Amino acid sequence: MNSMTLSYQSQLTARRAVSQNEIKVSELKEAAPIVEIKGLNVRTKDGEILKNINLEIPKNKIVVLLGPSGCGKTTLLKSLNRLTDLHKELKVSGQILIDGQDITKAGQNLANMRQKMGLLSQRPFPLPASIYKNVAYGLKLKGIRSKKLISHSVETNLKRVGLWNEVQDRLKSPANSLSIGQQQRLCLARGLAVKPTIILADEPTSALDPISTKIIENLFKDLKKHYTIILVTHVLRQALRLADHVVFMYYGEIIEQGHPDDILKNPKTKILKKYLIDGN
Amino acid sequence: MNRLKIIEEWIFKIISFIAAYSVVLILLYLLLVVFKKGIGALSWEIILSMPEGGYYFGGDGGILNAIVGSFYLSVGATFLAVIIGLPAALFINVQLIRLKRTQNTIRFFLDALWGIPSIVYGAFGFAVMLLLGLNASLLAGIITVALLITPILVRAFDEVLKTIPVELQEASFSLGSTKTETALKVLLKQGLAGFITALLLAFGRGIGDAASVLFTAGFTDNIPVTFDEPVATLPLSIFFQLSSPIEEVRQRAYAAAVVLTIIILIISVSARILSKRYSKNSIK
């Protein structure tokens, strides 16, 4: 066992002495949670990825999942729309309530459930089709056939992400002809078109240049009026800029959570202090 | 850089150069031999006429029966292989996405099938043919060649699908697609260029194989009108006519070899062109 593991375990022991109730979660209780995670565990045969995650995520806030690589942020995010189902090696237990409905139960309409949660991944993955068809794709899956309705939605959502002026004269061009920043905004527009209530964003700016990053961040600030955004990042300054609530994770556990000013400026645990100084 | 490293660099460069260009030279030499022997005999008359007086002894006529027969057989076999192969590849990559061990087991069997020599497929096809009471025919040839190229096609499709990032599937699922919708509307489009290449290469393999059709397709001087008639193919046309004691017939064999080589070259070039054209929407 190396010194880092020993240090981690001793810090965990110290942290466990702090009751969960002592963690400042007042911001969460202001609004009714749209997502409630109760006792969520995700494990593989090699070990646990998420350990007893209990978390409430309020409506119309940006909740940032922060932590070093491999701490389980992405797994937590993908558990929320059950993309973990694609990996048989992942064993999921516990409850995830979205608007009070447990999505982990068998017999769920996964397609409907996933449409409620727009996904933005680290690198943009537009569908192999035109710009127009990318935004129209989800609408057609929803059974919308009216060309007028679809065109209106395409325009509205492209305007919403600030892409309309850049692409309105080339909607039939392949989506991969756009710059990477534009592709990420297209993916956001595509997700918004199916009217989700939650946006899951997994380090959506990690592949982008500073200008595109700023555009996406500004979009998030605007979009939180209508959507709940769960953002995975390990960029501290991004967390400070965007977060209404920060959840710090380490080795599959929630170590601290609260208002970004409290969490990032006055960390309670040694693990978070070390992370804020060293970045790991 | 010290002297030893410079020598090492040069040795590696020379070996790589020889290896790479020897492949090109072998191909060029092969083309040279085939064209040198066959080009003299090749004419529009040979291409557009049927053999006269029998393909083995008749010195007149051409190889139209074998050209058309080869196309009939290869198109039929490729069609059959795609019908089986594409859903199989999609099944492995979409429905079995969570079952890595099952995926790998299926891939192991497909690789084993791929490695079986085509004469074994011919013998197998012949046994099945006898069992079903079929004669050597276009149908029996199509089935045998389809058996030969299906594993090739499935693995080629499979490799194309494996290169598609799982995040693209996740993007599709997160928009509310089912697995079937993701397979048909996203994966097929993303892999289209690769599928076309795989299809054309499988077609090329089918049109060029002699051993698998030796017992099953038969040979004839005519173009088959129904599936239960025997069919001539270019590889067998070369094989049979090259052993003829008549010089004109042997020349026809070389002309058939030139035609077959040109067809294979056209298929290779088409695969590259189509692959480029249909990859414009693919996500890089």
C-alpha cells in the first residue's frame, strides 16, 4: 500500500467523522430536487467506481461534478440516463429519481427517459448527416413529421445556441464540416430540440479553444433559466464561473458539496485542499 | 547522433524500402506477365462472343459466357452474403454491445471460417448439393461462394463498426433512439464508406475464386437462363482452357486472365473512389 493510499484512507476516516448533515447543502434545499440519487453504487469485478452516492440536484441550477480523473464523475453522469446499461461489466444498484420516478427500475421506456436528458460529451459527436438533419433527428424520433414544425425547431434551436447566423445558408452541409466549437454547439442544439429538462455535460469544453469555451459557458448561464445542468469538469476556474453548486468527488465518493465559494475557497477536507493545490 | 545509430537508421530505411517496393514490383510483374500473354489474344470479339466448338477444343469464339457467368455468380453470392452479413455484423456490435465475451467468441469462429481454404468450401458445397439433390448449377455456385465470402464480409463490416466511436452510439441513444434506430440511422450511415469497400472487396474475392466453384457451378459454353443451369466463370475458364492442347484456346485463357485482372483492378479503384465519396458525412 503506498503512502498516497494511506494518506487517502486517513483523510477518508477524518471525513467520515463529519456527518453528511454537516455539509452545507442549504442551496439544494431552496428548490425541490429534480434529481435524487439514493445509495447509488456502481461496481465492476475489479472494484467500486461509485460508492453509496447520495445527492439531490435542484431545478434550474448548474451543478458541477468536480474531481480528479477516474473519480467516477462521468460514470455518475452516465448513470443518470442509463448509458451505463451499455456496459455489462458495470453493476448498478441504488435509486435515481428523476422528477420522483425511479429510472433504475426495469421496464423503463429508456428512449423517453433519455430524451429528457440532453447529453453533451467531451468531444462533439454530430451524427453522420447534414447540419439540419442533426437537429431534426430527435424530433423525427419523437414522431414529428411536419416539415414546417421541424424546420421551425431547427431554426429556433440553432438560434438558441448562436449558430443560426453561421450556418443558415448551408444547412444541408455535412455536420462534420463545422469547426469543433460549432459542432459542440450543434450537439447542444440537437439535444435541446427534443425538449429535455436536464442537460448532462461531460467536460464539454475540454476539446475547445478559449473562445468556443466562453461561448458554451455563456450558453450554459443562459440555459439554466430553463434547464438543470449537470456539468462534469476538472477545471476549477470553470467551476467557479458556472456552478451554483459544486460536488467534489474522489475515488467514487462524494467528499464535499456546497456553494462554490464555500467549497473552492474554504474546503473542509484535506483531500479537497490537496486537490485544489495539486490538482490531484 | 552517433555512428551506430546512423547505420541503424539506414539499415531500417533500406529494409523498409525493399519490403514496400517489392510488393509493388511483384504486382507490376504479375500484371506484365498476364497482359503480355493475354493482350495479344484480347479483342472485342473475344469479349463479346461465346465459345464456338466447345470451350476446350473449339479454337473460335470468345469468353462472354464466363464474363457474364462470373457476374451472375458473384452478384448473387454478394447479395446473399450482404443479406446475412450486415445484420450479423450489426447484431454483434449493437445487440451484443454488453457481451464482450460472446462478441469475441463469434469473431473467433468467423476468423476461423475466413481462414478455411476455398477448396474446402467447394467440397462442402458439393456435399450439400448432393444432399439436396442439386446439380452443378448457378444456384449451387452462388450458395457456395456466398458461404465463402460471408465470413469475410461479416468481419469486414464488423471491423468498420468497431471503428465507430461508442460515443456516437451514446449520442444517438441520448436523443431517444432505440438500438435498432441507432443501427439503421446512425451506424449504417457512419460506416457506409467502409461497408461499400468491404462489399466490393468481397465481390472481388467471389469473382476471382476458382476452387469453391470447381465442383458446384459446373461449366458451360452458354449463359445460364435459370438458376439450375451450370454456369461458366472466368477463373475456371482460365483453368480449363489453359490445359487445352489447342493454342487458340490457351490464348483465350490468357485473354480471360486479362479480363479478370482488369475487373479486379476496377473493383479496387471503385472501392477507393466510392469510399471517399460516401465518407463525406462520416464523423472523423
